[in-house]
Amino acid sequence: MIESLETMDPDVWCEALVDNTVTPVADAAAFRLDFPTWLGSLGRRDRELISFLSFGNTPREAARQFHLSQARISQLRSGLQSDWQKFQGEEVSPER
């Protein structure tokens, strides 16, 4: 069953991200362990931003909600992506 993150209870959205039949079991298990740990390493605003965007809200809506510019939301998203890649031990491309 496909369900929009926008309509889900916020307490279960992370669980929904790993409950699928496409992701290999080992990858899903690693994500289930790693993602909450990584989220816990972030500040409250970043965790709330990730949650807000994961529910399908646009960067424009996020900018309004968090009282930031859209450009800053873009910077934060890029930084969070890089941080996640580093957490996963992936090589991070230098910013342009």
C-alpha cells in the first residue's frame, strides 16, 4: 500500500521509509539503525526541517515555516545531504 508521508502520523514516518519491498533487506536494516542515530546527532531545527520536508512540503513552505530564505533552506539541505553521506562513510563531492 502506498501512503503519502503528508497524511501519516509524524511518529511513524521514519518507519514508513524503510518498510518497502524494493530496498535490499541488509540496506533497509542498516538504514533502520543508522537514520535515527544520525537524526539524533542533529540539532532540533535540522530534525524538524527534515521532518517538515519529508512530508512533501516545498522549500518555499519550509522557508516560511522556519523564517529563513529559500536559499538558506537549499544550503541546509545540501549540508544535511553531505552530513548523511559522511555519516555513511561515503565520499562527499566538493561543493561547486
